Amino acid sequence: MDVSRANEILRSPEKIDVFYQGEPVWIDEVDEGSKTAKIHREVQTRPNDKNPFFVSIEHLKESS
């Protein structure tokens, strides 16, 4: 994924499926300068899953 698309998804009123390492996530913020996104897991099965974390946007995949 690129920064432009991550921003589009973040601003979209529609639910767009995004995955990080095969797991569904929500994009909370996009940092265009560092090309990172703050995300959190959609499905929270472990104690730390609710905690947001930063990843490189290039590692995010949109469902096709």
C-alpha cells in the first residue's frame, strides 16, 4: 500500500478491509513524512491486541 491510499482508507466512511501480517487491522493515523501508520488489530484475542502500534505503510495490504 502507499501513503495516498492509506489516507484515502483512513478518511473513507466505508469499511475497507486492511491487513497486516495476515490479520485485519484499523488504520488510526497516517504519518506521510515517515510513511508509517498507527494501527490496531480489528480482532482482539490477546491482551496486547488493543494497543495501537506503528508500522511501515508498505506492509499494509488491502483486501482485493
